Amino acid sequence: MITITRNEEVVLNQIKIYSMEYPQGVPVNVLRKELGFHEYDLVQILEELQEKDLIVFKDNKATLSDSEKEINTVNSKKDVEELELDRKEKAAYELIK
């Protein structure tokens, strides 16, 4: 399961909506105009989604990745970090056992 923030979810959903209209990739400026995010923030969100293998972000265009993954949405980056830390702690505990 992949955990994303609300902003990442909004951007991902917008990419899904525009993917039919832009099969070569949704341009950053289209997303920025539609969502109202500052370009710097939007690019950071797109890079984070790419790190999580949910999109491919290249040449200022975003396309959906081919993999289907279960997604969990939380309110903030801090919540994402806490959830991931909890998973790591549980895995470490099981390993120690």
C-alpha cells in the first residue's frame, strides 16, 4: 500500500482526468492552471508521486504509470512519515521476534 497526502491525491486525480486528452503526458502548466498550485509546489508533488511510482514525470509532462497500486490518503506529510515509521517498526519487531 502506498500512502499519499491530500495534495498528492488531488494532483493524481487531475492527471487521471486529463490523461485521455493528453496521451503524451499532461503538461505542468495545464495542471497548474487547473489546480492553482504554485509551480514549485506542483513540481515537488509530481516528483514525489514519481518516487512512489504512481506517475512518470519527464519533460514537464506527467503520465500515469502502468502499475495498479492500493493507495491510502492522509492529511499531511507528517502523517505519511508517521505511518511509514509505524510499518517499519512493526517489521523490525517481527524480525527481532
